[in-house]
Amino acid sequence: MATSSQSELILKLVALHTKIQKQIAGPLSFHGISFTEYLVLRQLHAAPENKMRRIDLAQQVGLSASGVTRLLNPMEKVGLISKEEAPRDARVSLVTITSAGETIFSDADASFAQVAQSVMQSLSGEDQKSLSRLTGLLL
């Protein structure tokens, strides 16, 4: 059973998560995307050939298969991503970042980096390393 201090720590972590997401939402909306869309573009940008299976993308951004499909449809309509069938298996859907998606991602990533710097500025470099290590243990 969780102790009161453990419960309080989890509540603080959830509150921190909410605060950071609010700080990120504004700058990303300036680029016309949500935080989750940013995560999708980030995964595709880093993927080999800028392409991923839809199911792998869903897992990487923490969505269900149907959830990522609902997210990708509008992204495809505005030209940020494209979808295609895998050449060897028509049941597999591949998602690729478009050149417009790369441009939006690059601009949004710069904004994201500014927010990250602002959020972390009150922590020393050593504290940031410790926080990174601790969060890595929980993930």
C-alpha cells in the first residue's frame, strides 16, 4: 500500500506534468499543432526513412491503435504526414512525415526547446542530471 508521502509525490508529479503541458501547448499551437501531434512528428522525424508502422507509432506516443488513427487522419488532411500500405503486407499501414510536416516540426521543435529551457532553468545542471536519472528509473 502506498504511503501518504508516496501518494503526495505522485500527485506532485501529475501536477508538474499538467503545468509543463500547459506551458508547451501555447507555443506549439502557434505552429498549428498539439503536443501529441508534436510527439508524432518527432517520432517520424527520427525514424529510419522518416517512416514508421502505425502500430509502432501509437506505442511510442502512448496511444491506442484507434487513437493514433484518429490523430493521424486530420494530420494527413493538412499535409503533415502521409499514409501508405506496406509493400509486403497490405494489413500494415506506414506513416511518413511530409516535407511540410518536417518544416512544421523543425519550427515547433525550436519552440519546444525554448520551453524546455525555461522549465529547467531553476535547476542546476547536476539537479537536471539527477532528475533525468530518477525519471528514467520510473519509466
